[in-house]
Amino acid sequence: MSQELAPSSADVIVVGAGPAGSTTAYYLAQAGLDVLLLEKTEFPREKVCGDGLTPRAVKQLIDLGLDISEENGWIRNKGLRIVGGGHTIEIPWPQLSTYPDFGLVRTRKDFDQALAEHAVKAGAHLVQGANVQGPIVDERTGRITGVRAKLKNADGTSGPEQEYHAPLVVAADGNSTRLSLAMGLQKRDDRPMGVAVRTYYTSPRTNDDWLESWLELWDGDKLLPGYGWIFGVGDGTVNVGLGILNTSSAFGNVDYKDLLVRWLEQTPEEWGFREENRTEPIRGAALPMGFNRTPHYTRGLLLVGDAGGMVNPFNGEGIAYAMESGALAAEVIVQAKSRPTFAQAELALAGYPKALKQSLGGYYTLGRWFVKAIGNPEIMRLATKHGLPHPRAMTLTLKMLANLTDPRGGDFYDHVVNTMSRMAPTA
């Protein structure tokens, strides 16, 4: 992934080489556009994540043409194992025409690098160690026309500042999205936010055909605020973590790392989730949910992934929606680039936030209502106690939580979820 010959100008600049940015860059390059992909760190690099991919994310990988075989290091899973209310139930991923019937596990260190390399193979120019400091703005029009980035020297020290120019810029720089903030796009306080912490342990549970989700976390007889996960990575380790939503009264008032340790102390000793078996530090990250930064297009800047608050409020999944938004942004940009006039190009670009709202707006509204309800741990406890024993109810729940339905046709559960999403307001 050489970067010495990267140009200082392009048709499009993409800031951030995570799943959203690399997906955007891949499709733009595939369409023949000149793309600069700027990444502030260097690969391989760590990223806080559960490492579990639902069929919705798998579809995006297949669309990209990536080799997702087990021989290439991808670990498949059959569905979701849910633990709560004194019950454990295994729900297979649904059989759908739209999505595959399996999920995947891959560490973000490998995953993000694979996507970035895929974008480079398609023709994108990747610049690693390019820490974008802010936008270059045309004072006359207020439009973004490029970015200023601080480069790293070969020895890792801070290097010179470089300007990169393009008529369109894609912000894929994550939850903090310095670029969006500099363009005046603030976080919306009426949208949910989560915090996740995770680490890795050596464990005999490393090879598991199921993603495991704990809907109740207990410390003795005390119900802890949040939900947990146990995802076998297949390399001798397990990714273990938990998430808390800002609709919980405990949000911001607890030590999340201590919360994780206290939960794991209640798990069986033979699973190995003890301090002596931990292989990585406990790290945390924010989960921006439900379109918590808008508009998703303004003055030459498009927001994708976490920069636009694309995380699913129902389950904390971000990768699928990061990649979907990247693919959609690229499609809109390609259309805009083909238009003969500025006005026509702007009309095409204005279709990006409209398409996002049409596709996910109603569903994310349902998600906001959902997280508000489960902010009360007692409601979560009652729901798991009375819902988990009923497989039909849990099948519907899985389709709702993971957003896995066939948009046309499908079964009764698909119809229920799709109708609810269409009827919910998109604001």
C-alpha cells in the first residue's frame, strides 16, 4: 500500500480508512474517479469493536468482492445465542433472499486493513499517517475544497503539513469527526449514544458457532446496567465486552472497565475470563447512534459511518451501516460527477441524505424508542424473562434487532418489521 506517489489533488478526498471510508473509496475508484484516502494512523492498527459481523455486514463484503472464505481467515457463525432471564436460546440467522444466512468474525486489525488494501487495488491512493487537521473552505461559497493534514515522518515523528484539494470530501473520520465539527455539524442531543468496552482472553470458547449476547449482566444479586457479548475469534482468544446506553441512569456514572470485570467474575472459571488470561488492555469507544449528526450532505461534504451517527440503536452494530452508507455515498457522487451543471450535480448530492432517511430513518426512530424503554433495567429484565421462552417472539425480535428482513415478500415477521419501519416517522 505504497503512498509515495499519492497526488495532492483528486476528484474526491475520503478522510478515514475504516469500513465506511474504504468502502466509499473502493466504489469511487471502481467507477474511474481519482480518490485520495487519508488515514491518520498506519496499518495494522487497533480499533475497539466486538469483531462480530451480522449477515447484513456480510452482504456488503460479498458486494465488494472480498474473499471471505475460512481459508482466508474469516470465522463463520450460525446465529445469535441469547442469555437472559434464566434462559438461553439459540436463534439461527434467518433464511432470506436479500442476505446470506451466516455471520462472520474478524478482528478489526485485520478487517480494516483488508478493506483498505481492497480499495487500493481498485485504484484509490492511500496516504497513511495523514492526520487531517481541518477543512479548506472557499470563503466566497462556504464550500469545502480540500483538507489540511499533518503527515508523519518515516521515524514516526510529526512531519510537515500538507494540503489536499478536491471538489468533494467524504468525512469517514469516526465519532469524533473533527472535519464535520469544523464545518459546523454538531452532534444531536436528541439521538441515543452508547459506550462500549472490550478486551480479549485466551479461552476454550474461542471456537464457537454462535455470537453470544447477554441481555442481563449480574454482579451477585445486583442487575448491572448494560448488555454483554462473548464472540469467539477462532485464534485461541475470545472478544468479550459490554455496552451501556445513555438512556440508562448509570451512563457516565460508572467505571465501565470495572463493570466488565465484575460481570466476567460471575462467569464459569473454566471459560478463562480472568485477569491472568487477558491478552489486551480493556479499551472503550463511543457508539454514535440513529443519525446523531446531520445533515449528511452539505457544501461539498458527505458524512458516512460513525461520522454521521450510523450505528443501529437496536444492537450497536456499526460496520454494516458504515459500509452501506459508503456504498450509497459513492453511488451518489458518481452520479453527481456525470452531471453537466453545478445545479444538477447538487441535486444529485442532495439525494444522499434523502436516500439514507428513506432507507433507515423509520427503523432508527423505532430504535430510539426501543433504547429509551430499555434504559430501565427492570424493563429489560421483564422482557428477557417473559420473551426468551417463546421462540416465535424471539425470531421476530432477532429480525427487528438485526434489521434482517426481505424488503419485498418475505414472511409474516418481515412484513411486521417492514410495516413498523415504514409507519415510524423519519425525522
